[in-house]
Amino acid sequence: MATDRAADLAPFELPARTGGRGWFVVFEGGEGCGKSTQARLLAQRCGALLTHEPGGTRLGTALRRLLLDHDAGDLDRRAEALLMAADRAQHVAESIRPSLEAGRAVVCDRYLGSSVAYQGHGRGLDPGEIRDLSLWATGDLEPDVVVYLVVGENETLRRTGAPRDAIEAAGAEFHHRVRQGFESQAEADPDRWVRVDGSGTVPEVAERVSSALRARLRERS
Ligand code: TYD
């Protein structure tokens, strides 16, 4: 029977990283691709700090409410982009960078690639400007590896059901553009982005994630 219990999956030992810093691994993908489950399992298996955006800090929790609450009213798309970047700035300063510098790996559920896909491609802002905004906000902190979980568009709709927040409710066209935004980032930066098939059971996907990551991190250590 399918299970998502980390106890049933073998521990995953990260290779040593030159310079003593921790590895920074990010999961990206559209709604309902299973990345939150896979991020949690990977972090448990390798003893990494598990965190997420938007909302990985106290400030972030407040920003997340403003960003995703159905009742918050229509947010201007530039305001939305700036709030996502503010969330990321605080998250990196308070949590991600200190952990990496202390030698502990970080697994983050969404990061800069989500802003490029959602606020750039989805909302129709310049993806390059959105990326630069996030790089400025984070002092140029980019992940070592981005695990891009891919599921079919119909599968995504089936898994998510009724929209749970204001961004999920944005409509099929919007989510199609978001998907193209992820695809074009994966194509443009193949050394950092690794596409992983998100179909199948949770343990099957977890094994695909760990073998893709093992190969990628070995190249980069
Ligand atoms: P998340 O909590 O990961 O939700 P889900 O489980 O549906 O993936 O993210 C909440 C929403 O925030 C999601 O619709 C994507 C959106 N988002 C952006 O639009 N820009 C960003 O930079 C980030 C990090 C998330």
C-alpha cells in the first residue's frame, strides 16, 4: 500500500559540500504537484531544515495572510511581487542563510522560481525584473538545486479540487502561464534545475527525487 511515512524510506545522506556550507535545495512546481509532501520527506530523510514560502518567518506568516486571503481584496500585481520579495528577504536573513552558514542543509518549499513563474509569467510582469528583485532581496542567494516536480495539467486540477486561496483561484489561463514560466526557467538553467516526474505514489516520487538529487549534488560537491 502507498505510504508517505518517512520511516519507510531509507535515510538520505547528503554528500559533503566544499567550503563547509549546507546545501540549499528548493522544490518548485504548480499547484497540487506534491512538492510540499516531497520537501517534507526529503528534509526528514537528510536532517535538513524544512521551510517554505510564503510564510517561513513570523513576518512571513503575516505577509502570507495578506497575500493569500480571499477576503484581502484585489492586490495590485506589483504590490504582490514586492510582498513576496519582502517575505523572501526576511526568510533568507533570519532562517535560510544562518542555517547554510552553520553547515546545515535547507530544504525550501518554493523560492525565487515561484515569483518568476507566478508574479512574472502568471501576472504578466517582466520575469527578468522579478528575478532581479528577488536577487536584490536575498543578497543574490540562489539554490544549489531546484527540484521541479512535474505532473500533467489535468492531474494538477484533479489533485487540488476547490481553490484554497486567492492565487489558486486565479484561473486556468493564469496557471497555464505559470507552468510555462517554470518550464522556461528549467530550460534556461539546466545545471541548477532538475525535472522530476511527479506521477505515481509518494514513495515512488521520493525515490526519483533522491536519485536525481544524489547525481546532481555529486556533480556539484
Ligand atoms: P504554497 O503554500 O506553496 O501553496 P501550494 O501548496 O498550493 O503550492 O504557496 C501558496 C501560493 O503562493 C501558491 O499559489 C503559489 C504562490 N506563490 C507566489 O505566487 N509567488 C511566490 O514567490 C511564492 C513563494 C508563492
